[in-house]
Amino acid sequence: MGERVARSLPTMSDPVAQTRLLLHVGYHKTGSSWLQRELFGMRRAWDSGSAHPRMRQPGAFVAPWSQSDMTRQLVWDHPLSFDPERAREFFSAGIEQAIRASRIPVISHERLSGLPQIGGCDSKEMADRLVSVFPSARILIVIREQASMLVSLWKGYVQRGGIRSLERFVAQQASPGNLGYLGRHLEYHHMIAYYQRLFGEESVLVLPFEFLAREPASFVAKLAGFSESPPPSNIDYSRENRSLSSVAVAIKRFLNLTVLPVDIDVLPQPRINASLLSLIKVVDQALPSSLSGDREHRRNADLREALGRTYAESNQITCKLLGTDLAEYDYEC
């Protein structure tokens, strides 16, 4: 498992190839926005030239590129036209700048784990691109219990204008015995094993999102140790990018159904959808948390029961790959 795949790689005299930068590849819906803001220096202000406070801490992580830069250099190219040397040249200046400042360069983009809307079908292509550009990198993968992940992905789908119920959304993707592309994407052992094969087991850190949610300081300490960096201080552990409540999602889905033609699955007018979403977020802020808290818990529990042991075998393999027991975070094992 620890053996690397033989492929054409840059010469190890290349400083970019030698750099132990951190590649945070996702998954989606696993606290990426918080990690990018608090640990990796990726506040929106970065693009306008205003340095993130973390930049002033020796040994801290830093990502001296915008998310659009990362997407343009690593994601958008057609597989037959992707050029590792061109990508490596683009990132080299930022990497060298970070090293001179005694900071750990980070590329963090959940899109690198594959696009959920197509079931992560490009996740292998993304991994192959990353190892061709950064063969000495350390890899961070954050996973999430599958029922909770599916609910979160469904909420995102409704926010984008989707009209399917959670039950129909899951039935088409991850019903027991009939896993679609998205369902397979959540069998995490496939991607974990592939990254371990490409980069080496010792260079891949996989942590549960639930660990971040329960013990954020311990999560950060674990990542810092893996990256050989002192844990950053003065971290804001407040939650980033809070999802809509169950009540707000139900209202948004009703509005989607009201304004959509019956034969279209996602709202085709982005401006209308953006206006609806802004309105719903205002309403959601005014709703008491107790109104949707029980419903949220019930929805997750009901879906977990419906999925049954759909992901048990995959989670067991993941546990072996990681040497940890995911059952303590309520994964079906």
C-alpha cells in the first residue's frame, strides 16, 4: 500500500518537487471554510492584499493563492491537455516565498476530492494531477459520517435550486444495495487507499469531521504535528458557513417548486435563486434554534437507519487503513 505508483515525475532537484507542502483535498462539507480561514490564511481579504493575521506567526500555514488560481491551475484543464510543469511553475513563486518566511505552503480546495454533483468521478484524475505536480506533498483528507454527509449535500442541492426531497435524492444516489455515483464517492476507503499508494501512507492524514466538531483544538494539534508545525494560537473556533436549518431548507424547497418548470431539477435562473436564498437566510436567522434542532436530529437518525449497513464494509476498511475506530464517531461499522 505504501509503494508509490510509477509515473513520470519531476526531478527531485526541483525545489517545488522536494517541498513538503500541505495539500488539503476535501471532502466537501467537512469544515473546509473554517480550516481555510483560520489555519491556512485564506480570508477573502487575502486577494485584495490584506495579510491574514496568521501570516505573522512563524511556522504557520499560508496559502498565497486564491481559490480561483487553484481551480484554474489544477482542475479546469482537460485531462489530455493538463501540463504538470506549467502548474508547478505557477505555484513555485508562492512556495518559495512561504519557505523563505518559514511558513508551510498550503493548497486547500475541496474540489480536489472530486465534484459531488458527478459523484466524484474525477477524484482519481485530481489525485494523479497532484502527484505529478507535488510528489513530496503531505495530504489532508477530512471525511464525514455518510448519513450526515448526504443530508448536508442535499441541503446544498436545495440551496442551489433543487426540488427533490431528501428521500428521493438519497434513493437515486445511495439507497441500500443500489449505490449510484455519489453513493460510491462516500465509500472513503477507495480514495484514501489511492492517495496512500501515490504519496505513501506516512504522508496521508485522514481525520473525521466529527473530531473537528467535538475537539477542534485537538484536531488542530494533530494536523500541526503531522505537518511538523507548531500549533497556531488565537484561533477563532466559531463555526464557519453554517448550513440552513431544516425549517429554512423546507421553505426554500417549496419556493423552488413554486418557481420551477416541472421538468427541470435545478433552478435555471441564478439571479432568482440568489435572491430567494438571501431571503431565506434572513428568515432563518430569525427562527429559534429549538424549532429545527429536534427535526434535524430526527432527520439524520432516520436516514442513518434507512441506510443501515450500506457503508459498513467500506467503513471497516477505512478503519483498518487509518488504524482508528470510526464507530466512536457514530460511523456504521
